Amino acid sequence: MRLGLALGYWGRGPAPEHVSLAREAERLGYGSVWTAESWGSDAFTPLTWIAAHTSTIALGTAVAQMAARSPTTTAMHALTLDHLSGGRVLLGLGLSGPQVVEGWYGRPFPASPLTATREYVDVVRQVLRRAAPVELAGRFHPLPYRGGDGTGLGRPLKPVTHPLRAELPVLLGAEGPRNVAQTVRIADGWLPLYWSPTRADELYGEVLKDRQEGFRIAPMAQVRVCDDVAEGLLPVKTMLGFYIGGMGHATRNFHADLMARMGYADAARRIQDLFREGRRQEAVLAVPDAFADEISLVGPRERIAERLELWRTGPVTDLLALAPDPHTLRVLADLST
């Protein structure tokens, strides 16, 4: 099981902490570093900054929002950074949900998310392989565009820049059962949310048995070396409170649905209710410690070492650690050798 460093969203300023953490992770032998985006900073620009200050560590997006860019634009970002970094890009993509897609990107959430995702990946792969002009008679991502409000003058094009790698890895963030099944069929890897090593076989064992050799399973987990487990779980619960309560509508929240499938349906509804009522701190405290604990690695070194064995014995190929400090990075690296 490889280690990766998950940096999450970039904040403000030149991000010296992100660079220093990425360089420390590279020195320790971490295989990858990952950035995120939602409705603030983008994922590619911080990775470019990190690429300029590192030399070997792979550069992943976890995840780049599909609604933020046309598939050809995303492929352009990926192939450009791949050239600049010497072939280190791992392209993680995610569809997000209606609240973000329609509220921030100003686009309709696709009526058929699986079809939209499949078309998007198809176009990205066509660009990266550059075998022929890009063309797709798609429902959501047609190329050339043939809509009634167009000129009709578009023609299939090949990228002017030759991609460095035709088979640049494409990973998908997927939550629903059908979405995960499609990811196994069309992608090079999967970026799971809320991975529980004790529930993996129950939730995903059947669908994952058909994965190809080399398929990456790369869940993100908060990792924190600390003496007080309850205190260490607070950042995990804060993240969960926001995702479950604030990132989705009451009637359509993929994160809450996933939490329910993992056995915490009542808690998920409670968190949503509290968050909608403006009682955000109560929503955070309503996250069960047991749920926060099983999807993270928190506590003294000995406790993390014991729980890390659960991650090693399953199908996970890359553990993407949201680790807030160099000490935690070093402990995790030491425990993984």
C-alpha cells in the first residue's frame, strides 16, 4: 500500500506550508500529493506550484470538478502539467452534486450522471491518446457541438500539443453503487469517500472483484498522531458535519446517502437537520465518534499502527493521508515501512 499526501483545498497566499509538506512527503517516500477544489481555489494551479518545488512525487487532483470545465479543457490542463512535471499527473475527476453544479458552476446537473461521466472520460482519453480528431455523438458532451444555437461550423480537432503520456491515469470519485461499478469498468482508479476498512468487503466486495490489474483504490483519510483520541477526532467530525449537512440538498445529498449505507442513517438525518437549522456546532457534535474513527487514523502511535493493519489487509492500493503536520507524516511513513 502506497502512501499519498492529501492537501485538500488551497487557502490564501503562496502556500508555503503545502510546499513544505509536499517536499517532506517526497523525502519520506510518499508516492503522490493531491489537491482539491469545490467552489473556491482550483486544483491544478497549486499542483503546478508544488511541481516546481518537487521532482519525483506524483501530482493528483482529488478531485477536479467535471462541471468546472469541458472535458477537452480538463485534458488540456492535465497534459500541460504532465509535460511541465515530467509525467507525474494523476487525473482525479468528480461529478459533484446538484448544489455545487447548479449553484456555483451554473450548469444543469445531468439527468443521467453515469452517462455524463462516461462521455467526459471518453473525451479526455481521446485527447490524451491523440489518435484521431476528437469526436463524440454524446448527449452531454457532443463534439463537435451540433446544437440548434450553434453555427454548425465546428469540426473535429486533434490537440496541437502532443500529450506526454497517452495513458495518463484517470481516477474517478464515485459514491453510489452504480457509479462505483462504472468506475471499475472505465477508469484507472477509484477515489472513495469515507472508506471503512471493516466495511469494505460488505459494501464493495462484489463490484471490486472485476477490477483490472493495476487498478488504484485510493481513499482519503485524516491522520493525526495525538494522545487524546476524542480531541483528535474533532477535525474529522467537523469535516463530516460540513459534508453531510452542508454539501447537498435535504432531498439529494450523496454524502449523506453514503453515510446511511454505512449504517448511520439516523445520524446522517440528524446532522442534516441541525445544519439546516443553523446549528452547525451541534451538527458537528452529532457525528458519531465511531463513524469518524473508522474512516480515519487518529490517536497515539501504537493505536495508529494497530489500525493501519486493517487498511493494509484490504484492497486499498494508495492511502491518501490528510496529515496536518510533518511529525504525523513521518510517523505514518515509519509505520508503513
